[in-house]
Amino acid sequence: MKYITLFIFFITFFSCKERPNYNPFDDQFNISKDYLIEDNCDTINATCGYYNLIQKGGKLKTFYQYYDEDNTSHLIAKGFTYNLNIIRYKSVLEMYYILRDSLLDLPINEKEVEDELNTFGYGILYISSDSMVIVNDNEKDTILLNIIVEHDYKEKVIYRNLEYFKNIIF
């Protein structure tokens, strides 16, 4: 009986998945989706068996991407999305003018973004209209982030987001 208890303890201890630390830049990929669900992450379905579990609230939202295969979920990537700007519109014509003229010309609040990135040890090195380069001097790491525009036609909203995606290397 003693050996069975010890065996069950070792199996449980060594097979446990970690709690997420919500750092999109680290190499923590042994994360249980149950912890993410317990932390009230939103589920966003992608296509073909992929889905994201994403933090609620705040401008910088870390997400974890899973793939369902044979009724088992595999964490395959993680990253973040950071909302730079939101513009609401009334008509489709107005939307195109906003895209062409307004949204791309809106300034990025560099201090606000830098404050968020500093929590992970990163700072802004360079910003262009479609990307941002960030650097972590301690880790000797430089990362290219994408600036993308997304539409929510149902809500009549246009978002300009900063995005980062890191996949597991198999």
C-alpha cells in the first residue's frame, strides 16, 4: 500500500501542468487549460480545431492557442494582443474613410505601451505604421510586433491592435 501511494504521488507530481504566469514572451508551455478556464479566460474559436483562451480586461491580453485532436487539447502557441485604438462608425462608407484617413494617422500612446511592456522587461526600440520593434536588454532579445487593423462589422467598430505570437517548437 505504501508503494502504491508513493507511486500515485510521483505520477501526479511529475505529470502536473503548471499555472499560467501570463507572460507571452517566456517559454512556459506546459500549461493546463483548466487553470485558464478557472481564471475566467474567454474562449475565442478559430477554425479547424484551433481555439484561443484569452485574458479578460486590460489593454494587453495574453492568449494561449490550443488545438483539439482526438478529444485532447494541445497548447501550440501563445502571445498577446494590445488594443492601440478603437473607432466606432455609423456606415460602411464612413468606415472606409476612417481606414483611409483617420485610423492610420492616430498616434500611438508610446508611454502607455512601454509601461505594459516593461512589466515583462521589454522597451520600445522603433515604431512604424505596421510594426513595432521591442527589446529586452537583460535577455538580449529583440522582437518584431505586428500592428494590424481588425473590423467587427456587427458592432461597427474598427480596432488597431499590436500583436505577438510565439509557437511551440516541436
